[in-house]
Amino acid sequence: MGVLGQWLVTSYVVADNVHVASPLMALPEWAPATWLLQTLPMFFFASGYTHGESWSVPRLRTMSAFLLSWAAGTAVLSVNGFSRASIGEILGPALQPLWFLVPYLLLTAIAPWLHRAVLRYGWKTALVPASCVALVDFLRFTWPSSGWLGYVNVVSVWAVLFLLGLGWRQRRVNGAWLLGGGGLLTAALIALGDYPISMVDVPGAPLSNVAPPTAALLAFGCAQCGLVALAGDRLGGRATGSRVTAAISDAAFPLYLWHQTAPALIALVTVRLGPIAGLTSPPAGAAWLALRLAWMPVCAMTLIGLLVLARPPKS
């Protein structure tokens, strides 16, 4: 669902050059639909639940293949006459998944210490990074010149959800409270705090809940993970849940890493054909969204091909 949503709300537009646009700029009333599309909080929650599994060799290989592919791709684009601005537009969404790598690497590296902290203090451990998120948002929105502080939340927001995942595994987190509290706080922050409604990045928007993460995204993520915890508790035990979440975490990594490369590759292959309706034409309204849905199988097949090519060899 998250991958499909990203393909719907982010588009490479072919005109005199290549640039990125979003139908949410033309259709802001669709912003609440993005609440179904943001799945990164569940990734960190699942990672915490599985005790923050180590940065495995297959994942390192997947990461290396991704970076090397785009390094070569950037060189090819430059040689073929793409301007620096166009290359920047192409790389922006394609490399956006790298945002989660720094906090993910850090959190998995210190997972044993975080585990012991949660054993001792329970869910209250998450209040430390949560307080940091609130303070950072207050400072950067009160004094715009301190906007750079927002990037502290790249670690703090995901640390909260990682810790809550650890806490849920230890039966120290109540899913109902997490869902209710997170949902109410999300509504309050959007209504009273002027946070955007969209929970995904919208190219061209003056403020994003994602880049860098905000308190509204954290509250939403808590509600989302509360729902996951409730579902997991009802579906038959923590041991089964551990296996399921581990499998989801392993599958999600390459999928999330490569998913924005698929539409970028399609746009580059068809760039000489000019704007193609629903694919590389400007996302100007509901008709574009309908046409975009028709192109989803092409995006999906391209992504599958990329995942097959990038799959690390079995040792």
C-alpha cells in the first residue's frame, strides 16, 4: 500500500526537462488519503519488536547495489546531456529512501542497550526522544532561522517508534492507549498546530511532515503502531507475531529502497516520447489519478525486475 501510494502522489514530469510534481498540489482535499500510504512508522516498530536485528550481509549487499547503480546512473545521465537541475530532480525521490538509513543503522547498533532500558523503564523510555521531538518542533517553528534543528528529528522520531516496538515485545506497551492517544494528538496537532494533513512528502509544498519528520508524523505513527499492536495481540500470540514481523522487515527493506527507482527508470526510458498521460504528464487533477492507476502494473513489473536484478547471491 505504501509503495502504491508513493507512486500515486509523486510523479516525474517530462517537459523541457524532467522535474517532480504531486497531484496533491492540485487536489489538496485528497491529503487525508495519505494516512493509508505512510508505512515507515510500522517498519521501525517492527524492527524494534524483532529486537533490532543486526545490519546483515544481505542488506549490506542490497544497499551497495543500490548506491552503485545510482552512481553509474548519474554518470550516464550526465554524459547524455541531462542538466544538473534535472539530475537533481530525478535523484530526489529515488534516493529519498536513504533518509531512514542513518537512524536505522544507529538504532540497530545500540539495540541491546535500548532493550535493557525498556526492560527497566518500560514505555517511559520513549518519552526521552519524544520530548526531543516536541522541543525541536517548538524551536524551529517559533524561530524559523533554527529550521536546521528539524533534522535532529530524523533520529528522534524513529527512535520513539523503535522503542515502542521493543516495549510491545516485552508486553510493556498497550496498543489501545497508543492508538487512542496517538490519534487524538495527531488530530490536535493538525487542527491547532498548522501541521500539514499529508503524511507523505508533497513536492512543492511549503512544509512537510516527513522531510524532516515532525511531531504530527510521530503522533500518527504511534496511532498506526497501536493499531498494529492490537491486531497482533488478537491474531495469535507474540511468537507468531515475531516471525511475521521479522519476515515483513526483511521483505520491506529492498522494496522500500528500490520502489522510487521504478518510476524514475520508466520516465527516463520514455523521456524522448514527451509527456505520456498519467505517466509523465503533469498531475493536474482526478483524471490524471485514474490514468495513473492504469500504469501501476507497469511500475510494479519494473520494480519486480529491479528487485530480481539487485537480489544478492545466496552464499
